[in-house]
Amino acid sequence: MRLEGKTAIVTGSASGFGAGIARKFLSEGARVMIADINGDAAEVQANQLGPNAFAHQVDLANGASVQSMADVAFDRLGHLDILVNNAGVTHLPTPLEEVSEEDFDRVFNVNMKSVYLTARALVPHMKSRGTGAILNVASTAGLSPRPKLNWYNASKGWMITATKTMAVELAPSGVRVNAICPVAGETPLLKSFMGEDTPEVRAKFLSTIPLGRFSTPEDMANAACFLCSDEASMITGTALEVDGGRCI
């Protein structure tokens, strides 16, 4: 029960890595808001996870929607100990000059602007309490970019730098900020990363991962739980590679 008594918001937690992180947090004693743009899926997930989980629909690219999420979290949870910025999107593998402006804006808004908006809405509360943990779900793409995932790669590199600058600024206020960097996993984004999901494409992708498998929600959840727990009280500003050796 490493998170007993803790409260958390996990964005994009109706599916994929976010759902795994929320499930782990709940099993370790936390109360968790399942925040997702897909409100119906969030409700289903929250109902499956039990009484200490509740759903909230949010558009993380919209400031008013994010502020509403924060207000509901404070009302339901009383205070907030942990924020996990997990929500993310990608564009299909495309030459960098051919990515549409619409796709670029979507990646920018969901992967980057959302981190600014959640910080604006929630960091003052954490600073006032003198404690808190923020976890940003980045990617190996921000450390070792793959061709044709250009602007997605850049957004995750941005998130790693944002993590470090948030960490150094918020440390005097008692707020820790870290990131985890997964390799691709069995999530709704996998097909988009690969372009097409065939045995041949999977084999080629897996050949770049020394441990020979994709990241799982459980892998991400275990790393997230540690970094957001008091066991990691001396760790801030790190971007932990949870990638089976992909970045070696």
C-alpha cells in the first residue's frame, strides 16, 4: 500500500498505459480520477476499478476544460497528491514535410499544451501544500527518434525538457517532477506508430528492442508507482527509460 491515503489524477486513463497506471495506483491505496476525452470509456473503466475511482471527461487541449477537471478533483478528492500527464497522440509515419497542419496541431495540443494547462491548473495547489508528485509519460521517441514519426518525436523531446525545467523550478516548493519513457506497447497507438500492424512489421519493430517485447501497461504502472511514491522522495527531474534496452 505504497500510495495509501494519496489522491491522483491520471489523464488518458480510460485505456492503454494510463489504465494500467490507474489500476496500480488503486491497488496501492490511492483514490484516482480517471480523466479522459472519451467520457463513456472513462466511466466503464472507473466502474471496473471500484469505489475509489471516478471518471471525468476532459479535453486536455482546452484551458477551461482542464480547469473544470481540477475543480472537480478538488471537490471529490479534497486535495491532490499526484498528477500523471499520460494522455498522448501521434501522427501516422509520414515524411516530416508532409505531415498536415491539422495533425501537427493535434500532436502539439495533446502532447505539449496539455502539460502547460494541467500545470497552470494544479501546480499552485501543490505549491501551497508544499508537496506533490507530477509524472509525465514521455517516450523513447524523445531520446532516440525513429524516422517519419518526426513531430511526435519532437513533442516527446519537449516533454522531457519540460520535466526537467519543472523539476528544478518546483523543487524548492516540495514538488517532484519526473518522466517515464516507454517504448511502444500494446495500446491503441501501436498501429499508428508502426503504420500497419502485420507480423512482419511487428518483427522488424521488436528487433530494435533488446529484451524482445513491447512495453506493457504493467511495466509503466510499476515504474509510475515507484516514482510517485515516497520511496522516490529524492528523485526529481529524471526521465526513466522503461524500454527493454531500446535506447542503448
